[in-house]
Amino acid sequence: MLLRLSLVALLLLQLGWSAHAQDEETIEVEEGTEEAEQPEEVKPLYSPPTATGETFFTDHFTSEESFKQKWVLSEAKKEGVAEDIAKYDGKWAVEEPEEQAMSGDLGLVLKSRAKHHAVAAKLDKPFKFDGKPLVVQYEVRFQKGMECGGAYIKLLSDVPGLDLKNFQDKTGYTIMFGPDKCGVDTKLHFIFRHKNPNNGTYEEKHAKKPTMDLVNVFTDKQTHLFTLIVNPDNSFELLVDQTLVNSGSLLHDVSPPVNPPQEIEDPDDSKPEDWDEREKIPDPDATKPEDWNEDAPRKIVDPDATKPSGWLDDEEEFVPDPNAVKPEDWDDEMDGEWEAPQIENPKCEAAPGCGEWSPPMIDNPEYKGKWKAPMIANPNYKGIWKPRMIPNPEYFEDLSPYAMTPIGAIGLELWSMTEDVLFDNFIITNEKTVADDWAKASWKLKSHEEAREKAAQSFIESVVFAAYERPWLWVVYIMVVAIPVILFIHFCCPATMPKKKAAHPKKTDAISPDDKVPKKKADLNAKPAELGQGDAMAEEDQEEAAADEEAEGEAGEEEEEAEEKGEEQEAPEEDQEERKPSKADLEATEQPEALAEEGSPRTSARKRKVRKD
């Protein structure tokens, strides 16, 4: 039964593996050729996605020419940095990924390491926060991982005089969104600039840190999808690979808060001089006891200690190593007088101690330390002082921070210590379904092919990927693993029984092949001449039987001695198997029965009668 189950499991595994590999080509290389040409694997053809609804910006980077027509490279300089690194002179290129999963797929690649990069593009039309969600989505692939750098985007504010050639870190933006990493610190930024309605100044509001661990995004070298949704009800959502990693409210889950507090501490208020913040004070009426000795030491010599017998007072605990040798290159003038290194005195190993003995120190029972008055409640305690609260002159209440400054352009202003960061498939829309359809036609296919290629790199990964597509294969895997284990235990580890020693044949009165067989008697039909002759023959038979018994006794003793020698040199277990009785054994077994029958009184009488006749 177990063998049948094992065969069925192996058959199912073969079927699953065949289904997983049915689209892969099998290339046969002819023997005898020095270099067999192996055709390249045919990759799926990539088709750029098409928006299914209203959009404000899209780009899937079909060519270098289309990139130059839509995007503008910055010619500005970064302020506050050294002149040699102030320029935004990092290189950009539209090219295929280093490990291409789909044929014809291109992306915008950050090419320079340790350089400032800045490039921006105008939106097809400004996005205004007029009651519909803002949905921003794009792909990033860290083809060489990421040591320190970002891959975030800036949605630039639609203000008069926006010049993309002067795009820099000081350029005003409405939202900054995307991944960032330096060392072990990983972030997914969502920052929006909120305008103070009182004075018109802008302040950055940072969303809380996502709960998801983003390390894999920067290290697996796969394409990842980043999505930001800002809703008119002031809620926001951050998704990575269409999985929610952060969400909250623009009013409550950002720092600092959008709305300032209604009251603030009075900056001109100060603590009164007679304000007592001490909750407890020393008892002013307490006095030190007369028997309190502040000069008593904490430790004293143990008066009851005695030197252990066998203590070696004249021996040092450490002595120079007698086996040490002065190095040949030792220079007394340069290195000083050479001294052998110190080792433990071997004479002290068996003794309780060496050197001058001194009694141990113990706690002084008379020690009380510095006297201090006990603490009591402070009758003048007023609590911890705080400045009084006054109305906040900067207070305002904005219940709709969603209504941000309109967006007029999208930009990438980055510094990276790792090159070849790939961007692709930007979309800005006001419907999440449009962004989902865009991802389904681009990132979903691309991610699937990348996962397939990665899984094909090893057998285990490929097996897991096959089960990912066909979950029923997990049952097959379990059976394939469990059944051989059960079979191994069943056949190789049976229930152990005490092994019986091979028994020797029991000694009986049966005649062995090597025993003397009595002479064959005369034919019973023969007629003796005289009765006396029959009696004489009976006496001869008795004498022959006695001789035969004596011979059998001697043969039995020889057989017992042979058996004792055979036990000392026992044959291997496989030679001790029970044998079927041979023809000679059967004849030897029948002979005693015949002899016994001849030796019976009835048989002897019949023989005498026959002989008499």
C-alpha cells in the first residue's frame, strides 16, 4: 500500500513539474561539436500600458527621443555644498533593465554614482484638489541594491514662473513620496507642504513610519510598485506592490500636526522666587543619636581569622619563568634589561597560599555611615511650576488639509551612492481603478516574469514557484517527502525482537548417515532347516544388537565433541538457515523405525516361527 502511494505521489509531482515547464524549450546540443550554439530564450513581448480613464500624467519611456521631448534636465546648482558637487550633473538614460524579464521593456535609469540628479516634466494638466482622490503610482527597481540614496518623486506646485531648468532642492513642491535608504535605515516618505492660512508660510508635514519592513525592496533587485492615495476625507494610503503598508489621517497622523494648539505657554511668565517644588524635606527637629559614630570604617580585619596551616610565607606567588630564553634580537641599550616573564609559583599549587599572610576584611558591625535627618512632607510644597497658558496668537483650524496647492509638474531630485536605479510607468490620476488597470498591464506582468526567472535559478525556488501557481502541489510535496520516510522506518527499523541463537539438531536415537547400519537380515520368507538353528540365530542377533549399541554410544560421544568445537567457531548467520531434510536424512530416519519394529517381541517371534518352519 505504501509503495502504491509513493508511486502515485511521484506521478503527481512529475505532472506538476511538467505543467510548470510546459512553456520552456528543451535545447539539445549535438555531441562532437566544439561549440554548440544555444538559441536565446524567447522572452514575452512587453506592450506599454494604456490608461483606462482620466489621467494627469503618464510615461512608460518607450524611447530616448520621447524622454527628451517630455522631460527637462536641470541646469541649476545645489546651494550650501562644495562647488565640485553642487551641479546637478548626474546622467540619465532610457534603456533596458540589466536583467530583462520582458522583451522591449525600457525604463529611465539613474546612471551616476555619488552625483546630484535632477529631471522634471510638466503634467498634461494641473491636478487640483477639488474633491477627487489623488492617485500617484510608479515603479522602481534597485538593480544593484542600494547603499545610500533615494528613489522618491516630488510633485511640484503649480505656481507662476515654474522653470524646470532651475529645478533644485529649494523648488517648491506639494508632495514628496517614495522610498529612501541609507545604511540600515529605510523609509517610505510621504511629506506634504501645508500652507498656513494666517501668514501664507509653508510647513512640511511628515507621515508616520510604515509598519512594514522595506529592506527587501532595496535588496532583491526586483521591480516594485509604489502607490500613494490622498482622499478628500483627509485620509491617505501608502501601498508597496499593491499591499497597504501605511495609512492614516492628514489631521491626526502627521508630525507636526496640521492645526496648532489653541493655547500655548506664556513665554513671558517666570517662576516666583518663593515657589517651593520640593515634595519632601529633611526633618528640621531631628537630631543625631549620641552613640552614632560617623568615623567607624565600613570594613575591619576579621579578628577570628587564623593563618591556614601549610602557608608558605617565604615563597612568592609569581616567579620568573626558568625556561624563558632571552630573544636573540634583544638590545639592552634599546630595550632595557631583559627580565624573564612571570609565571605562577609551582610550589604554591599544593599549598593554601604563598607570600605574606594577612587576615581577610569583614563588614564592620559598628558602621552606620554619615547621619542624615529623616525626610518629611514639605508643608510649603506647591508642586512643579509651569508657566501659565495663554491663547495661541498663531492658532488656526484647517479641517481640510486635503486641499493642497495644485500640482503642475513631477520631478526627480536625487543623490545616490548606488547607480542604475530604474524608474518606469509613472501615472497620476484621480481614480484608483485606473491605476490598478495600469499596474495590471505593466507591473503585474513584469513582476510575474521576474519572479519566474528568479525561481528558475534553483530547483527549490522553482518548486516553490510552481506551488505558488498551483497550490494543490503542496499536498504532493508533503506526500513525496513523508512516504519515503515512512517506508524507510518501516523496512529499515522494524520492531526489534531478541535474536535467538541458532539451535543445533537435537541428539536422538535416530541413525545418522555416518552410523553403522546393521547387516541386512535374511529374507523372512526363507525357511530354516531346524528349530535349533533358529534359536542360535536369535542369540547371534542379540549379540549383534549389543555390538551395535556399543558402536552407537562411541559415535555419539564423537558427535558431541564435534558439536562443542562447532559452537566455538560458529558459521555466519546466513549459513545457519534451516535446511530441508535430504533423501539420506529421510532414509536414516526410517531405518530406526524398521529396526525398532524388528526388535519388538512380536517381530522376533514371527522370525523364530519362520526360521523354525
